[in-house]
Amino acid sequence: MGRSESVWGPDAKEYKPSRWINTEKPSQGKFSSFHGGPRVCIGQQFATIEALTIIGMILSKLEITLVEPSKLPPYGISVTMPMLEGLPVRISRRKDTSARAV
């Protein structure tokens, strides 16, 4: 379903964060990992808040940049759509982390 053209459109296989940024909230049925309806995962909201908190904590202390920003990573054909060569990044401490409260 994650790459289904009937669900996401003709560009379903492209990486497009704009699908979720500044748009209306998509139907919960589009995300099968948490299911939908009466059997929805009871931990869905907790998992979302937990992930956002951890990402915020990491990004407040570390700066993450792509090694080759112009190179798009090739994806493999699989249920989870893995990157075949990984995603090489450089991680460095942010210079001014003392002013940030976490």
C-alpha cells in the first residue's frame, strides 16, 4: 500500500514529503501499520508522541547533514522499501546547545 498508485497517485514511488506538509490530514486507512477502525492500535498516539519527542531531543543537540546532498539513495523492492546503499550522513554536535532546554 505504501507505493500503491491507486492510493498515492502516479508518483507514488517518489520521495515527496510535500504529501504530508501543509495539507489536510490523510485518511487513517492509508497507514496500515496502525490499522484503522475498531481495531486501531491503542499505542498509536503514544508511539507518535514518543517518536516526535526523541527526534526533537536528537535534533536539538546534533546537526545531521547528507554526505552527498545531490545524490538520491536507490531503493530496494521490499515491503519496507529499504535504501540499498544506506544513507550516508555526517553527525556533529551543535555549537550552541547550552541555551536549548530539553
